[in-house]
Amino acid sequence: MGSRPSVLVDASALGGPSASSGIRTMTRGLLEALVAEGSIELTAIVPPGVRLPSGVQRREVHRVAPKGRAELVEHALRLPLEMRRTPTDLLYEPGFAAPWRVDRPHVQTLFDVIPLVLDDPDLAALRRRWRRFAPRYRRADAVIAISRSAADDGIRLLGLDPARVEVAHLGVDPAFHPASDAGPEEGQPPYVLVVGECSRRKGFAEACGVVARLAELGHPHRLRVAGLVHPWARGDLAATVAASRRPDLVEHLGFVDDLPALVRSASLFLSTSRYEGFGLPALEAMASGVPVVAFANSAVTEVVGGGGILVPDGDIGAMAGAGHRLLSSPAAWDEARAAGLARAAAFTWEAAAAVHAEVFSSVAGR
């Protein structure tokens, strides 16, 4: 081992099928912070055209399979060959798909084990994947979980060795910051916001229920939902909105390019998800100066903490009541905004990089 541990990072998510996901957000934020931290020599596996932070060496790889599952399979098969071509002290896999064969020490990120926790038929395929991936996580020299909640679930459900599990919370992109001119565009109605890829666990039905109750309490707010909608989920989403009491108040925006601007202009952020490995959208809302009302469950409780209002899991009435109190009182809204900003300030990529650098150095030195 040289003066600095050398780490090969599988950063394929920066340009692959996960390019619009939380994996991409974490990989980029962490790479930039690790470069600034300076104790690790980094080489990243990336598809052509992906921009990397200055200071990260590039191992460009080409894929021929179409995007989607075929691309993931091709990447898994080719990764061992690319590792042999790039000698480093260890491999770091920040994605979900732990490598099937590794020729050096291996550090693995754990985002969540949601398919093993929720009895949701939509997650059946992911549950089958965990049968293949779980032994790979157990073989890793270290696992870095993005929350204490995710770590505990990984130890309980995957059989991870607690001595090999560390926790590194995610950070917040600087693009998520408060603005003095926040609010909807002139002439547009105010709105409450939910952010998340369309799935049953995200609680869109509950969010629709909350905005309907706010309307009954005299608030003019609409519900805006931002996040990818896969083709197979469109029918469920349409049915959920149609079955709500006030479908006229619900607007699904799909993937939003300028998400920070959308978040800053919201009156409230609702975290209606029934389970999260972290809950980055709620943290981004707090960093943007938008009060958060969240169901108390999983890692959401850990991340939001005292920076938002936590209500009993699944309780639409409690969430609507909390939202009503904030929207009815400028003083209460300002107090919640300040609490969220203070809470968000504790989550930085620099802190995450420090944990990762320490784990990399420890594993490379064994």
C-alpha cells in the first residue's frame, strides 16, 4: 500500500440506469468531498461522457446492452475484468448491486433493505435479488450504512457482522438552500410538496388525503408530487389520484430538472413515505428553509429529528393538523423553518467523507 490508500469506486451510477436516483446523488457528493478530504487516492469506473470531480482518475467503460436490467447484468459480468485492469488497494461499491466476485478488499454501501421489511407485491422482484446479494454483503470487509436504522435492519435481516458495519449519513447538495423570495410564481396557488419515485410505500394516497383535509380547513394549497413514474406504475398513480377526495388539487410533475427551486417555493414538505433507508428529500426540504411534517417511521425519525414535526405513522389527521397549525401561524411557520435549517446543517458530505476515508484506510491496512 502506498502513502495514500488507493480506492477503485464503481461510479457507474453517475451515467447508468441509476443516474437520476439517490445513488447518483450520494456518489457525486461523496467523491467531491473525498477529493477535498485528501487522504484517499480515487479511481472511478464511469461510462463515457460522465464528468468527474478534478482529482479523481477515470476508468472509462463501454456497455453495449440496452439501458435497464440488461445493462445492470452486463456491468456485473464485466466488473471483475475491469478490476483486474485497475490495481488498487480496495473496491468501493456505492450502489445496491454488490459485486459477485471481488479480487481485493471490498467496502459496500447499504441504503436499505426495504423489500425485506415491507410486504408489498411490487417489491417481489427485489426480494428475490436480495437472496443473491445478501451473501455478498456479508462477505464485504466493511459495510457503510446511510443511517443507523438501515444498519440495524442490515444486521437483523442480512446477518451482517455488527463489527463490520459503520454509519455515514448523507449530506445535502448546496443547491438546496433557502431564498428570501421563496414562494410560488405570481398568480399561482400555494402548494405543499411530496418528492419521491412513484411506489406504494411513498404514501401518495395519504398525501392526497392530507391536502383534501387542508382544503376543508380553508387552505388554498395544492399538492405537487415530484418524482419518476415508471411505465408500470402509471396506472396505480392515476387510480390513487382518482380515488382521492380532491383529485382536482393533485398535480404529479414527474421528474423535475430544477428540483431545488421547486422545493424552495413550497409552503410545506410532507414526508408520507412508510419506510426509508434515509429520507433525503425531507433533509433537502429542511436545508431549503421549508417546514417538514413527516410520518414517524424508519430512518425518517432519525434524519428529521427535532428539525420537523413528526406525527404517528400513517395518521392523515395528525399530519393535516400539524400542517394546518403551521400554515395558520406565521410565527409557528418561522419557528419550524429555523429548526429545519439548524437540523440540516448537521448533515454534510464532509462528515460523510471523513467516515468513508477512515473505513477505507482501516480496510486497506488490514
